Amino acid sequence: MAQKAADMRIGIDLGGTKISIIALDDEGNTSFETRIQTPQNDYRDTIRALRDLVTTAEAQTGCKGSVGLGMPGSLSPRSGLVQNSNSTWLNGQPLKGDLQDTLDREIHLANDANCFALSEATDGAARNHNSVFGVILGTGCGGGFVQNKQLINGPRNITGEWGHVSLPWASVTEHPGPSCWCGQQGCMETFVSGPAISADHLHRTSQQYTSRELHERSKEGDSKALASFARHTSRLARGLAMVINIYDPDIIVLGGGLSQMPHLYEQLPSSIAPYIFADDKKILITPPEHGDASGVRGAAWLWNENT
């Protein structure tokens, strides 16, 4: 089923709540884009939704496209089945094979955080840097590494899964940490995702707010909201410092809903510095150039990387 990039590159971002699609020409210009709600807990409906989106994009543009898909979790190189997806109805399913059969063409797939990192490294905020760590901070927590505009993938296809390692330099009150959907306790995702901020605030104050609501309250000077974000920044800083000490990237690009919070770019560099195992403790941290569209653009650019 060998295939080279077609008249356009189609990218799909398969999220837990929405599916986005974009069609790009060779220069990265958008010829079509839309999004729909993700069918919940139904694998076959998800396959049909993906097929219909590609069909619509090609009908609207009059072109046939290569298709790249960003997905939660990854494909197991051993079995070819989906693993580690927090959209749990995908786990254990032959997603790539089923999509290739229904669309009658080769499909390139990658973790959604990998797609985000590739997008920003290709023509986004990290385009002028060799080593990039792209971070997703939203309903979950993920990451992807890009070196010289190529994704780094390991033999298990889990490179960048920093959301499911333990919070480093944890205090007594932070250990063993909240339970995670992956079966472990104290994962980074349980400390730095959007729902984690809400859960931490509820535990400390008995007040229930979303992370977005807490951000608005912090801008109004709410001391309890500010304290919750201070704890979040400290935890995020420690998690990123661990990655810096292992991978030493030129730049870190933050994505996901939390990346829109300006205080992270103001506070993270100084919060990270004490944990960096080097005399140069500066680290460049930036928001994404393509915003919410970065993941879906990166899925389209999977064909640029692989062909």
C-alpha cells in the first residue's frame, strides 16, 4: 500500500471530545478545516466519523489527500493495536488497519503530543531550533520530542510519555500522589493537567472550580486560586526540569488549554532553574505559534516527515 504525498496533506486530530481536520498545501496554507464532536465509547462510530471527515474534505477541495492522524496513546509496534489511550474505547483496536481499509490508502499515525511537537518544529514557534520538546497540558498531559524536524520514536512507541512518570522531587504531602487512570499513583498528569488543578484546589479549599474558572479568579487576586496555581507551577517546573536533565532541548513549546495562561511563561524559567543539573540554567519556554490548530497541522506534516 505504498503511497507518496498526494495533492494535499490532510491532518486529523482525534481528541477525547472533538475531532479536528485540516487540509494543507505544500506551503502549509489551509484549504479546508472543520471539527466535530468525538463519538463517545464507540469505536466503529469513531471510524465512520473519521471516514466521513476525509470524504467531506476531499469533496470540498476537489483534491485527494494523504492522511495523517494524531491520536491519544500510540500504536504498539509489537501488536499494531492501540495502547495507552485515555479514550479507552480505542485501546486494543487495529485503528491503523481499519482506517486504511475504509479509506483505501496508507495512513500515517502518531501520538497527538508528537504531532503537536512536529507542527511547532516544522513551521511554528520552534522552527529555528534543532531539539524541541512539545508539551500538551489540557485534560491530560503528554509530550513529544523532535530532533532536526524528525520525531523521536522508541522501540515501544512511547517516547515523550512524561505524563505517566512520577512527580520528581516530591514533598511528603505530595507522595504517593493521586491515583491515575493508568493504574499508577502520583503521575505527572495527576498534578499538572487541567482537571488536576481543579482536584487539588477542591482538596485544599473544598471549592469546586474548573481550571479556567480558577484562572479567572486568580486574575482577580483570589488568594486561594493564586495558591493553587503556585503549587501547579512548582510541580510543572519540576517535571520539566527532569525532562531537561534527560533530553536537554533547545526549546520547550507548551500546548493545550493551559498553555494560554501567561503566568507560566513568566514563572516557569526561574522555577525550573534550581533543578537543572548544569551551570547554564536558562531554558526557552514559549506558547505555540499555531495555537489550537497545532496538533492537527502536525498530523498533516507526518507525511512531510515520512516521505
